[in-house]
Amino acid sequence: MPKPPPRRGPPGSPATYDRGVTELVSLDDIRAAAAALEGVVRRTPMEPARDPVLAGVHLKCENLQRAGSFKIRGAYMRVSRLSPRQRERGVVAASAGNHAQGVALAASTLGARATVFMPAGAPLPKVAATKGYGAEVVLGGHTVDEALRDAHRFAEETGATLIHPFDHRDIVAGQGTIALEILEQVPETGTIVASVGGGGLAAGVAAAAKQLRPDVRIIGVQAEGAAAYPDSLAAGRPVRLDKMQTIADGIAVGKPGEVPFAHVADLVDEIATVTEEDISRALLSLLERNKLVVEPAGGVAYAALLNCSIAFDAPAVAVLSGGNIDPLLLMRLIEHGLAASGRFLRCNLRCRDRPGTLASVLQLVGTRGGNIVDVYHQRSDPRLSVGEVSVDLSIETRGPEHAAEIVAALRDADYFLTVAGSSI
């Protein structure tokens, strides 16, 4: 049986790390998972990244997977390994959405009853899809960690089997089948970049890739506001975050799992983080350039490549891990992405309350090529002087230089101007 290479670990992982009794998933385990998943999951396409700054980057489109994410791989593998008696008792899971849908689909396919605990704020399309696959959904709490505690309690009370979102060998083996496909589709792959929440995806990808090609570089990416792995690796054990805040709800996990942590500490070369602005820009780029709809958690690997914060050996493959996004959130992210890339300008200016003044402002913006999206004009703000008005403008621009040109023109016209979220 092939053995994993010696522990290397990302920067910050201590040389004294000991995985204890956690045995790493073998290549045979992952190949067995691939055989079990044959005909169940899609062999998702590999697309070249179309953004001009990403030459040599390919996209593994798990956002086009059944149920909208890679999670069906691990969930089906775990449920398929249960005994007939265990399936009869049912399964239970906790998730913000993607694992929920994966478990619901796997359970319905294999004839098991599924109960899924989801945070009260889980996106409505994900809740509806989970119910659509036949699961009973129970909403409560604010985080996946809280939902997971409820799921543990339900399992103890009913005898249902908990299908953990990441902390199980079968889950890791199922997710590892992605790497088998990547190395078949792009045999010369030099780097694989994947999102990291609890760590199941990165663990599985690293376990498969490092045993087939020890030279392949594996990089995990977390949202800056929910990055549990850097501190955990430094401590040599999974450490819980005190708080989390990110739009990438699918990877907002407060504490790494023991099983994936052992794999990440041994096999992953680097853990990087990305900001909310990085994520917004990435999703906009994927939509515009590749015509791909990707959720925030699914786009963090691409975001790390797009912002040039990581070094990689080409060709690189970014795993787009999910595409289940609330349309309302997508609208906000598109606007945020436009603003982050300098193509959407929000500003406030103060001017004299005289007939024709507002028309002059709008004409000035128009003559500079700006497209005004909306205008809010008010006189009642107590911070205004008598005879002064405040005008909020939202302006579409052609990019940062164009935005700076419009701001300069307004200031040259002696308007007192402030720009939201910018140093212009």
C-alpha cells in the first residue's frame, strides 16, 4: 500500500507535531472512494482561467457538481459505508448549506432518512434545496458549530449516525477523488489550491496528490475573518477561534477537525488567507471572464491566485468548490466587487443649495464619462450648514484611473467630497 511522504507541513506548523493515532488516508482508500462514486458524482470540467493575470491557471469546476459543490463526494462515501441497520436508523448532519445538500442527496440515493441542522441564517436557496433532496431541516443557532452541537445531541438521542462535514476518514477519502481527476485532466499540474474550512477538502486533495506526485505543491486558502488553521498549526493542535466574520459562510469553521488537521499539518505546503474584497473581486472575475457562478467559499482559492499573494508552480489548478449562492447575496457581491476593483464609485459631496447646482454636478460627472446609478439629495442633516445640501452619488466607472479622474474634477470644481471605502 502506498505510504504518504514524510511530514512537511505549511509554514508555522511545529516540527514537534505528532498526529498521534490519526492514520492518514491512503491512496488505496481514495481509489476505492472513486470506484464507489462512479456514476454518482460528475467528473467536473477543467477550464482555463480567462483573467489575463492568471496565465497557467486552470479551474476545477466543482461548482458544477451535483448538489452544487464537492460535498456530495465525501457525504456519499460516508453514507455508503454504513450498515443496513445504521441506514435504517437514519443519518444526521449540520451545515450552512453545501454539506447539507450533499448529505440529503446521498441519503435519498441510498435509501436513508436524513435530518439536517442548519444555522437560522442559512441562505434560503440552500435550505430549500436541502429540503428538496428529501431531508428534514431543523433551523437554529447562529453558526455551523452550534448546529453541529445540536446534531450530536440528536444522534445520541435517536441513534442516527452523524455525518460530520469534515472530521472523518471516509469524508477525506471522498474529497480526495477530486485530486485524482485533477492529475488525470492536467497531468503536469505543479500546484493545487483549495479552500479550507474544517479541512476535509484540502486534506483529501493533499492525501491523493502527494502520494501520486510528491512534488505537487498544495496550498490551502482561508477567509481572513475565519482562519482557524494558522493558529492551530502554530499550536500543534486544533485551536478554536474566538470569533468569525466572513461572507464565505461555507468555510466559516471555528475549529479544524482532528482528522483533516493531521493531513494538513503533514501534507499541505502553505495556508494563505484572503480578504472580503479579494473574494468579491474573484467572484466578479469568474462571472465576467469565465461565465461561472461561484459562491464566496468556493472562490477563495481563485482569489488567492488573483491577488498574487501566493507563489505557485505552473500549471496551477484552483478548485472552485461550490456554486450555491443566494441571488440577493450575488447582487451585493457584484456591487462590492465592482467597488473593490475601482469600477463603482460611491461618494458624498456638499454644495450650495441653489437652483441648478445638482444639475451642474451631474453634468460634470457625465462629461467625464461616469454613469450615475443613483442620487440621494438631502438638506436635513444637522451636520450641514444653513444653505448647504448633501448629495450621495453612486457612479459606474471604467476603472481606478477613471474614478480618480472624476473625483479630481469634482474637487477642482470646489465641491467638498468624500469617497466611501477609498483613499482617492
